[in-house]
Amino acid sequence: MAARGHRMVGATLPGRLGAGPRRSRRRRDPMSTAFVQQIFARPDVLDCLAIPAEVPGEYRVYVVPSADADPIEVQRELSRTPKIAVRVLRRIPRLPDGEPDLAALPEAQAAQDWVPVRYPLGHRRVGFHHPAQDHASPTVRRLAQAAGPELVVTRADPRTLPEALRAASATAHAVVTVGPDGETHLPYDRLLERGLRLAAGLSGRGLLPGAKVVLALHDLADYVVAVWGCLLGGFVPVTTVEPKRDDVGVLVALSQRLADAPILTSPALAEPLEPAVSVGELCTAAALPVTEVHAPDPDDVAVLVLSSGSTGRPKLIPLTHRAIVENALAARQVDLIRAGETSLNWLPFDHAPALVMYLLRDAVLGCTSVHASTSYITAAPLRWLDLLERHRVAHTWSANFGYRMLTAALEQAPQRRWDLSALRTLLNAGEQCIPAVVDGFLRELGRFGITAASFVHMWGMAETATAASCAYFDAADNIVTHSGIDYISMGAPAPGSRLRIVDENLLPQDEYTIGRLQVCGSRVTPGYLDSPEANAAAFTVDGWLDTGDLAFLADGKLVITGRAKDVVVVNGAKYHSHTIEELVHEIEGVRRGYAAAVGVADPELGTELLGICYVPTDSGDQRRTAARITATVGERLGLPVGVIAAITTAEFPRTTGGKIQRAVLARRLADGELADRVVDGIGGVSGTTPDCVYVTEWRSVPPSPRHVTGLRGPIVLFADESGVAEEFTRQVPGSYLLVRRGATFRRTEDGYVIDPDLDEHWAAVRSALGTPQTVVYLWSIAAEIDSCAKHLVSAIQCCTHDGAGPRLITVSRGARVLIGTESGIVAAAATAAVTAVYRQEYPGSEAVHIDLAESAPERTARDLAIALADHSTAYPELAWRQGRPYVPALTRVDAPITEPRPLRANGRYLVLGGAGGIGTELVRNLAATSRAQFLILGRRALDAPNNTALQANWRKLWDASAQADYAAVDLRDEAAVRAAVAAAENRWGAPLDGVIHLAGEYRLRALRAERSADWDLTAAGHIRGLLVAAALVRERPGSRLIIGSSLMGEFPAAGCAAYAATNALSRALTAELRRRDGTPITRLAWSLWRETGVNAGNRYEAAAAARGFLALRPDDAVRLTAETLCRPPGDYQIGIDRRGTDVRALVDDARDLALTEPAGTAPQADLAPVAVATLGHMIRALDGFTGLPLSAHTPLSALGRTSVQMVQVHARLEGALDTAIPHEMFFAATTLGALAGALHESGQQASVFGPATSAT
């Protein structure tokens, strides 16, 4: 159950946004106050701020969700309220006096314009709070399926393309071609005559209807005649680029692929090619045109279009007469173009839009069709406007890059003017539409009367005979924000089209969920020519075409987020290339429109590195521009840049349609072809720390009281010996049972006295207890280190029954030094860690640790009662000082680098535990860079039997530094450690410069299985070693202590109570030593070192990553550690991913939570029918257990954030399928679908569905 949160502001509303630091008071607004109080009632909200907007009655609302809540659901539910704009933040920025810092608030988003991102399930935790249904707005999720209106067809409309040209020939309209040599005007009646003559020439060469003809014609007029000649004769044209003379082999190959189809090309190319002929030769060879025009069936193939893939063999896409004619009628129906108007195209004909959407469509509708050569326009982009004015064009188009090109040209010609009054619509299609580009274009053309109302967006592809959806840019819901990125809606399905969104296993998705876009309709190609493999991959059994695009539907309207293949996958998170490219385009030194983001495989990492290729604006040193790129992409997207290459315009590949050929650049980077273009210095150690290094700071927040403490009885109160418990029970009435410490067991009037070191006393209390609802543990107010956490574990075992846990409240006094007057009770740190583990192992129970100020029992009890009645108890841990709660906040490291290197050059260092996995990687790298001498102490002798791992590690160390010695010493034996140090200092002739303490023990055990005998924390190697190391450093002025620890101390996981308590105790002892003695200590709490040390074979790595703890490659962990050691002493946390479920609410910035989540999960293969059935059983077995909506692409890491939960998931699946699931298979599968597929392939599902052989 989600915990209740911390709320602020409700009675007093600040002034308007934009007022800067000054704040004006307004009288209380009853409506807004009521609304804020309504938000306060939600258990998934920590903080709330409502500000009246400029429009009376409207409000800007800022909300901070609780750590256990799903920020997406919070945003979606609150956005349904009319007249509010909602922003879900990590925190509300506040001034020192606690008032909101209005100047630091981001702009709130209008509810009707905001589309919530769907976080990948592996990186989120769904809250358990479901508010009452709001009948004023729909709460039922809609499937992402939409259908366009019925296509309007009149009796006068042609059914085929030959019918269309015959009808057009009776009009006064024409086809006009434009190039460097001028214009050619071909009226439709003249075009009909020339086309019939060419058809006769082809027939004379023995071609029969249905035969394929390759068109490779640079001359636009010849091309137009050739296309219509083929259609009039019943031949199927295939358009390709006219190659250079020495590249004619591509034409021959295409001809051979089409059964030696004839090639129509220029006279210069036709001469040496046997199957080739020129248009002029065909037209003159026939003295008279054929009189009979071929009469095809509407479902006959009219043209073949080559796919625009950047690599591999292009597919051949058949388009029927029906598809092309209906595309024209749909364009008319949505008012893109009207009969008799004039259109202009300047994109090449080897792509479907120019041919299908302009040349052929204009004939169907009886329009004048103007076509300019691509090179003619790109050489001087303002010629585009010249032609629009000269021909009184009503409709034109371009892909995104063309509008960017024209905008840049207009900026250089502010004095030029054009009459564009005839221009009615401009179409943006062909590649990802970017709002910023459209806005820039409209700003430049606004002076000519062009407005957003003229701008049209369509989505389509060659396989759909172009347009399948349509939207006008001025529509109210045209701009959609998703994951912090603005997208342009492609509108509702076009007439006659149907769209849907599915996941990787073809299961339907909800609206607002990114998935694969599929389309269906009469305009969809019947299938790729002679390519059964491609057809099997692209078409579903129920007739839908998988487009290869990623998209979502928003209220029935299509939003394209990118191509599935145009995605960079870094550490399992997907980033759309165009999103990264738009950031890079804005960077000084990058030529706009010439940046590409690609994924470059890293075999060692097993993922991709982000590669950026760009064309610079100058030829100077590119390191500064590369540094800007690295900083911008890292800051805005939290994404590291692996490699940056500055290339020339000629090296920047595009298709003839203008699309960036990212796959070509990725291949060139991977193959080293661009090695001399790679900018040096990217990816190395710099003077700034990456985003994954943080420190924890405690921040005061205004109190947010509620009416009650929330204590539910029966309450078991573990009473302290200072009288706080008795005072608390007097101040807060309830049904209490007090447990006190003593030497003998006895029953008292209000509870029991027990010896907490005796298991039989705990058993006696447990047998007498019923089912407590709340446990308040005060024994950590004043306790010894060894007993504090150990007795809490026993108390938890005593009060939990049948896997259910009560609400747990643990209390300390003066443990956190926040205002300078506290004693710093070290023991309580372990209590807080165990409490956090309890919260993980009993996710349905609330748990909090509260640290109070040191005061008299009566005041302490009153502070505890007030704290329990404050919403800040939603945090796992808080402190209460002077009437205000303090909560932890993760702050990105910005401390300056104070040392030139991590260790003193030629220094001498003692390493405790340095022969383990992490120690080996760290020490050998530090040895290579510092030339230091090391004494490494470990528990085992190098020559001990069965010690091959230690011996291998030592060989690595020896290879890195010949100045390393090893000694087998029990680190808990201070005398033995001192003797080894003295011997080493005697050899060196100088004292130690520092101690590196890396020793630690790890065990995985649930709280209910812990044994009190194993909880002697001060005797543990890590704690004993820390105390010995600190003493050695204090005795040697100028030396330093470096401690390696784990983030498990700050963010414990289930099953790790002892490990977490030890690390938390390490943190507290370190702080105490710094404060008391001034010992220079740097403590490094790492996340995971991938396949290193205790993390070797870690099956829960994915679950840790979802929580926010990166699995660092050893070299990355070393680099971050070395950089951090150059900073002042302190506690540093290395490897935090601010997007993770456990940390995103603690990161101390005001960024929107929706801007920082990774997007997507790895694709899954299609499932066999039996595997689908297996998947169904699995989903039913887990339904309700996780609180998540489940599907084939649900990551297994999302099903259990803790090891205990993962074990439960594993057991449930085995029970549901009545078969054993090998652990290796379970943890190797990334998703439920992948696991179902693996079970199918291994035959493991046989016990449920019968023998595996019957599954076919």
C-alpha cells in the first residue's frame, strides 16, 4: 500500500507564476484550497502547490508523488480535472524560509495538451491507490485502435489510372516539368497521345500486359511520358535513379531480378546496355499509337515501388490501381487538394510520394502537376517559392529537411517578397515531423500570409500508397508532449484506413502506450514481390501490415515517435535518434540538419554506445563543439556519448528522398572508416562528475500536519528505558502492549519484560500476541551497536505472522547530525537500514524510521506524536527537528576537484580486502596511474588449496604493479594488522600515505530467517577493519582513509538486512570519525560492479537497475572512483540512476519526473501458438500479485523488485504450469514473452499442454 505523503500549501496560495523571487500574498481561494485539500487526501502525493493562472478559475498545479507511487498515474488522474495544468515534479523548489521559489518552477502543462508517457515496466512501480471513479471523465482505458471514415466515391470518379488519364485529357490541365534548362509543358491530351505511342513501342518489342519495365530517367519530361506509356499499355513501371555510366550494373541487376525487364533510360546509358532503350526511340519506332488502351482490373498491380532502405536489397512494393486512385480520392475528401488546382513537387520520383501522391493523384483529380528536379531546388531553395508564385500553386510538400533548408535560405534573404496568396496547403511528410522546424518555417513564411492553418501533416508509406492519416497543424491537440519531447500528431486515420498499436508480441496496447504501428485497408500493398520472408515478417495472419514505426494513439489520433530501427539502445533504454539529433542541431558549431545519432555496438559491454556524426560549421578544432554535444545530451537526456565524429557534407549520407541513412553511418563508425574523423578526448575522464555520482543531504521541509497519528491497534510498543514510551502512551491513547528489556521473563500489567538475547523469551511473547497492526520500536533511542539492529530483527520475527507484516515505526534520538547539537548515535543507523529492508520484504506494509532531537522524555514523546501526524512519514526515513521534518535528498556532485590525481604519486597504501574482485580492478588501475606501492591484506593465503580465484586476482595485480605485496591476515586482529603495516613501512622506509578499506561480507537471507547469533556487527570484518584503519590514519598525519561500501546501506534490498545494516553502520561511523577527530575519510558507496566481486553471477541485476542502481562496467566504476577521489573527503554514492523507482523521488531537482524515464524495452520475437497459451497461464497466475498490467513484453525485473518477490514469482509460475522452470532459464529471460518462448522451445510446458510434439 502506498504510504501517505508530505503536503505543503493549501491554505495560502502564492502569486502568479513569473513573478520571480518576489512573492505576493493573495486571499485564500476557496475553490483552489478545496482542490488542494482533495489532492492532500491522496496517499500517493507528498507535496502539492496550486497557483492561480492568468485566466480566472484556472490553476497551475505542481505535485510531488510519494516514493511508492506511479508518477504517470498521478499525472493522468489529476489532469482529468477541468481548468488545471498539472506538472509532476521530483520536488517543489523552495526558498530558505520554506516558501515556494516561483522563479524556479517549470511551466505547468495544459491538461488537454499533455499525453502521459508510458514508462517501461522494468523501470516503474505501480502505486496501489485507486481513487473513486470520476464520472465527469472516462476512466476506462481504450485500446489503441482507430478507423477512418468511409471513403467517398462518386460515379464520375475513375476506377483505374488509364481511365483517369483519359478523363484528364479532356481538361485544360497539364504536367509541367522544371529544371536548369527551363520548363516543359505537357497538356494531358498531349501526354495521352505520347503515352499511347510509347506503349505501342513496348508492345512492338513483344511485351505483354503485366510485364515489368525499369525506368531510370533523369529527364523529368521523358519520365512522365514513360510512366503513363507503361500504364496505358498494361505494363508495370519500376522507378529507380538514373546511375552514372560506370554504375549501370545496378540497372542490369534490377532488370534480371524482374525477369530481364526492359530498361527505359537516357540515350547515353541505353547505348551500351542490351535490354535498354530510350523514350525517344520507343516513341518514334511506332508510327501510330495503339488505339486500344489497356483496361486493367482495379486490383491489378499498377506500379512497383522500391523500398527506401539504407542497407541491403530493397524490397519491391506492388501498388494496385485501386490503392492509387483511392489515395487521390482520400486527399480530396480531407481537402488536401481540390480538383483543378495546381500542385508542386520537387522530390525525386524513385520514392512513392512524388509518383503516387503527386503525378498520378493529380491526373485522377484533374489537377495541374508541376515537378521540379530535386537538384534544381536544393541548389537554390528560394526557387521553390519562385515556382509557387509563378504557377499560382495551391498545394506543395516536402519532408522535414526541406522546410528546414528553406527556412535557412529565407533567413539570409529578409528583403525578398513573394505572392503566395494562391497557396492553400503545405504537406509535411516523408520523415519524422519536428515541431521546432515547423514553427521556424511558419515564422519565416508568416510575412507572406502562410499560417498554421495551411500546414498539413500526413503519415504514410509506400506500402500504404502514401497517406494513411491526416492532421492540420492548427488543430488544438496537434502538439503532443511525451517523455518531455514534443511530437506532432499525424491525426486520425484517413478515409478507408484502419490503425492499431500492438506490442512486440502482437498483443493490443492501450492508448498513450508506445508500441508498433500496424495498418489495414484497401490501399495496403498485397505483399512484397517474390519475398515470402519479408511478407511473413510484415503481415499478420489477420491481414495487418506492421509498418516498422513506433507510435501511440491519443484519443484516436496517431502520434509517431520514430522508426523501430532508428533507435539507440543504451543499457536497455531506448532513445529515438531524431530526439537526440534535434538537441544536437541547436548546439553552436553544428550545421543545422546535419547531425545523426546512431548506435555503435560495444561487444564488451553487450549494448550500444551512442555515436554522434555531425557536419561542423567551420573546419577548426572540433573538441569544443564535441564537448558541447556531450554536455547537452548528458544534461538533457542523461545519456552518455560514446563517440563523436565530425564529417563533411559529402560524407553525410541521405537517400534521394532526403532521409538520413543512419545505418550507413553506424556501419562506418563500427568498421573504423571514420576513425580519422572521430574527435579525440570524448569519453575520457574530465573535470566534471557524471550524473551517476551523488551525495545525500538532509533538507528541511515545511510541516504538513494531519488530524491523527495513523496508529492502528493493537500496538506493540518496545519501550525504552528513559521513559519516552510511558509519556507517549499518555499523550497518544491507544491499545498498547509494552515490551521492556530485563534480566528475567515476566508478565506485567501493560505487557512483558524479556531478556532480548534469549530466543525462548521472544517465543513466549510471540505465542501470546495476536495480530498487531502497529509496531513502535523505541529500543534504538539509546542502544549498543551490537544489540540495536539485532533486537529489531527479533522483534520483527516476533510480530509478523504468515508473511503479513504490521506497520513498523522505529525511533532514534540524535542519530542524524543536522543542526549541530546532536550526539550522533551511531547504533541507530543499523536500525534505519533494517527498517528499510522490512519495507522491501513486506511491500504491503508501511515502515518508517524517525530520528528525533535529544530532549526530555515528555518532549520526545510529543515530537514523536507530532511527527507521526505529519505526511512526511511517507518517506522511508525522516528526522524531526525544532518542529520541522527533515528528509533525505540526492544531490548531484558539484564539489570541485581539489587533487590532481586520486592517489599520491609514488605513495604507499595499505589495502584491506584488495585481492577480491572489486579490489583487484581498483588497485591495478590505481597502481598503473599513481605508481604507488601497495600492501594488500586478505584472509586467505595465496598458496592455500582451492584458491584459484585469489591467485588469478593476484596475477592481475602483479602485472599492474611490481610494487605490491600480499599478506594473509585476519583483519579483525588489530595486532596482526599493525605488525604487517610496520613490516611494510620498514621495507619502504616511509610511513603510509593512506588506507583503502574494501573488505566486506555478504549474505542473502530474509528477515524471517535471520538468526540473532549472526548479528555481532562490530565483530564483522568491515566494521573492525574500519576502526583499525581509522586508527592507523589518525596516527599518521597527512594520510587519508578511503572506504569502499555499498548503496545497500542507503537503499537496502530484500534479503540483505545484515549487509545493509553493516554498510549503514559504516556510513555512520565514518561521519562520526570525521566530526569527532577530523579524520580525512572518503567513503564511496557503489551500486553494482558488473560480474565483479560479490556481484559475479548476480541474477538480480535487472531488478537493481529498475530500482535505480546501475550495473557499472569495472572500467567505468574505476574511472568514476578515480575522479571522485580527486574531490574533498565526504560520502559519495556512485552508480545512481535518477530514473529508478527507489531514487527518482529523492533526486534534488525540480525536473519533471516524466522527462527522465527510459523509453522502451528490448523487442521480443513472435511466439508460437503453444507459447502464447503458456503465456496466458503465466499472466493468469500473476494477475493481481504484482499490481501491474501484464503482457508478453512485461520485463521480469518489473515483477519483483526484491529477491524475495522474484522467488515468489518463480514459485507461482512453476505452480501454474505444473513444471519446474530452471533458474538459469528464468533469470536469462528478459520478459514474460521471452520466458514463454524459452519454455516452448525446451518443451517445459508439456505438463500443461500435453506432449510438446502435439503443439504444432
